[in-house]
Amino acid sequence: MTWDLTADRPIYAQLIEQLELRICSGTYPPGSRLPSVRDLAQEASVNPNTMQRALARLEEDGLLYSHRTSGRFVTEDAELIRKTKNKLAHEQVQEFLQRMKDLGFEYNEILSIITDIAEELIK
Amino acid sequence: MTWDLTADRPIYAQLIEQLELRICSGTYPPGSRLPSVRDLAQEASVNPNTMQRALARLEEDGLLYSHRTSGRFVTEDAELIRKTKNKLAHEQVQEFLQRMKDLGFEYNEILSIITDIAEELIK
DNA sequence: ACTACTGTATTAAGTACCTAATACAATAAT
DNA sequence: ATTATTGTATTAGGTACTTAATACAGTAGT
């Protein structure tokens, strides 16, 4: 998975989201050690301060913890990760349905559009 | 429909999106006249310059046109509006599916989650 | 003719974000 | 012991966004 950053939103916010994704999807497994702030920053072509800011936020949420000199680790609380994953998924669905509704689509139309596009992706 | 603005993204970008929604959903019908820049800005609690910036962008896309002194109007090109609506819908679905996939969900799971939440919304 | 309203442009100031360049204390590795 | 690496903190500078305060030209309504 690569770092996908856009100019139209604060970088630190995008980093938070993508780090969450990596934790919730298991890319960074529970208890595993993350690359150092400096390495992560270089990976993402971002200033270490900006990466640090994102990491600090995930630490507030309990998804990460740091040992001052040995590095930073993913929580071993699998239940927290599961809850976070479900929360994020729920938010994604809610926002998606709301936007489609704002665009003027009915629920039936939304389902059929999703089905169509998903079939394209599969074939 | 009210103006929903968040601090975590540029306001002008959010205005562009919400104006697009109003045009594509028919809230602002084809050929209709929009409130003045100043009025729209006041509605949204935003500086007229910021609203102007968003409107200028929609003008570039052909969704709006302005008569220098009589006001600003929605295009009468219904086909353009339809295409824009479909483009936006397609983008929404693509982004949504991508994020759910990044979170670690399979297509079947996504469909079932959507169905569950949609049923909640209906009942 | 006059008034009010239209879109548009300009300038200045404040704020948030991002980067760069350091620095420091703690500890793992040697 | 020494060295390298860790997270963390600080300072300064640049950029983009937003607001505020104007100003101007064109035109519809009176």
C-alpha cells in the first residue's frame, strides 16, 4: 500500500486516516512495531513534524503507544481495533448514503449503481 | 437544505461541492436565477470573496453563467447537468468502495452493511 | 437622471498548515 | 563507554486560505 496524499486537504488529516486504515486492515498488526517517525515521514514524502502530529493523534485514541526510545507500536487491544474498524465503516456508509441522497438518488437506484460498478470491478 | 461547512477542509471547496449538489438535484433548477453573491455568502456565513471563488469555478465548468449586472443563472443545458450528476455519483461510489476495501471489507460484506444501515434509515 | 443592485477586482491582515533545521534525553546496540 | 536511533520539542519562514474593507463598471427599476 502506498501513501496517497492530495493537496486539497490538510496532510496530517490524511495521514491519520491512512494510518487508521493500515491498523484496522491488519497491514500493521496488533502489537507490531511501526517504522520510526523519520522513516514513515520519508516513505510518505512528508515532514517528520507532520507525521509526528498524525501519530500523536492516534496515540490519543489508544491505537498506538510509544516507548520513548525503542519505537512506536500498534495496540494489542484487538477489541479496540475491531470497534474502530466498525465505527469507520459505519461513518463511510452514512456519509456515502447521505451524499447520494443529496444528489437526488433513491435507495433503489443507489443499490443498482453500486451493483453495476462492483460487477465492473470484478470482471 | 442548509449550508454544512467543516473546518477541516477549505471552505471554497466545500461550497463548490454543495453548489454542485443543489444544481444536480434540482434545488436550483436549470435556467433559474441564483441569489446574489452577497446573499449567498450571508446565507452560508461566509465571505463574499470565498463564495465568488466557488461560483467562478462552477462557471468554468459551464454549470453557471453570469450576466454582469442582472445576476447569475443555472445552465439550461439539462444534458450537462445529467452528465455531471452521473459523474459525481460514479466518483462517490468509487471512493466509497475503495475506502471500504482499504478497511478490509469484501464486496459481500459491503453490500450487507449497506443493506442493514439503509433498513435502519427506512424503519 | 437617479438609485440600487449586479458581478468583479484589489489590498491588507490574520490564521492554519507545512517544511526546514535543530536540539535534547533516553536507550538499544556495539 | 561509545555510538546510533528513538520519540519529542522548539523556532523560523513560506504558502494557502479566509476575512474585511473597499472600489468600480454596468444595468434594471424608478
